Amino acid sequence: MSFPTTRPATWFVTGTSRGIGLELVRQLLDRGDNVAATTRSAERLGAALGPVDRQRLLPLELDLTDEAAVASAVRATTDRFGAVDVVVNNAGYGFLGAVEEAGDAEVRKMFEVQVFGVWNVLRAAIPGMRAARSGHIINVSSILGLTAFPGWGLYCSAKYALEGLSDALAAEVAEFGIKVNVVEPGYTRTDFLRTSSLGLPASTADGYGAIREMTEAHLAMPGSQLGDPVKAAAAIIEVAVGGAAPLHQVLGSDSYALAKARVEALAGDIEAGRELAFTTDIAGS
């Protein structure tokens, strides 16, 4: 169990201005926990939260791609609250376009936020957890970290990287008493599919009519997604508090169905390729 028993838990949560991150901060403060909440705008976060216990809230305007700034933010959290018990790497955004349409700057920005930014947080937070031999890290991925669809190649590539990072990290830090989970939400009723949170290619290529149609359908989707951000935030808290969640915790019945289909398809591919796979062994081994 990563939670202290003699004081409120301290959470370090990234990406808290809207959606699941915002709701998570609200619920944690209602629980009486301490929260360091990173955001691109502390003013926007404060307005979105409304009346809450500000003594337990440390808003941090932070560029997650700035390693020194992230380290300073973690130090500020420990200075204020004494320790970091739970890290939730939640910051991110979507991108919808064909692989060939994603420009160099767009690709680099995606990985800077959703991979390198996570790495910056982990490098800053893990030493304290390792010294305390206690802690919990929850990386918010997506069902698109387990499966893929046309048009989501850039976003999937970053989330697949986060999945691999999380799997390796969990094995590395288990002996220090640090728990790791990665959660994979499905479609959730947040601003994720609005243009403020969804990147689009600066220029498009001919022949991708199906992706253009899918883009329009997704931009029209907000307000009709299946997932409830309030329940998703509560589930993330349960992952940390309960301590019994699997390494990969899907959120949403849509996520569950897509994950099951992906596992079955992957198993089919592996078996279909078995004969050729065995031909590459050194003879007599």
C-alpha cells in the first residue's frame, strides 16, 4: 500500500485544466488529500475548480518538456507537503491525421509532451519514492495505446511508447515498494475531441477521404461519448487506494471490448506466423 496512514496523501497530477485531470483534482481535494496540480494556466484551473480547500492545493504552471522546471515543481511539492505519494501522468492531447501528413514539428511536439514529459516527471519523482520505499505511479494512456486505427498513428505511437515505458518501469521499481499502473480509457465525455485538445495536420494529402470523414465525425462527437469523466477520475483513485488493480487497467466498456479484440487479433497473428518464425532458429538449437 503506497498511502500514508498518519497524514493526507500527496498527489502530483499533470494535465489538470480540464477533463479527467480536473475532475481528479476536485475529488482528491474533497477526500482531504494534498494535490500538486500542473497546468498551463493556474488562473484557468482555479476558475474551473471553484471553491475548494486552497490550503491543500498547489497549482503549478509548468512546461512538462522543461526537465529543470519539472524537477523544481517536484521539489516545491515536497517542500510544501513533505513527500510525493502518488504521481498521475495525465497530460496529453490528440492528433488526427494520416501518418504521412504529420509534420516533423507535430511529431516532435507529441512525443515531447506525452513521452519525454512523462520521463521528466518520473526522473524527478522516483528518487524520493525509492528512498522512502513507497509510492504509486499511474500513467494515463488510452485504449489507443493497446490498439490502433487509421488516422491515429501519431497519437498511438506516443501512447504505445508510454505503455512500454510503464511495463518496464513496473518491474524496475517493484523492489522499492513502488507500484505502477497504466490506465487505458476509452471515449470519455471531455474536451479531448474539441479543437482545443485535438491536433490536426497543417496540410493534408490526397486520397485520405476516409480519414477526413472520420475527423469530421470525431469533431462532432463531444457530448455523446460513452465514458463519464467523474467515474473515470474515481476509478483512478480506486486504482491507487485499492492497490489491487492489474498493471493494465482499461476504463470503459468500449475500451474493454477493443482491448479484447486486439488481444485476439494479435494471438491470431502470432499463431499464423509460427511456422516461418521457427525457421530462423540456428539449426540444432
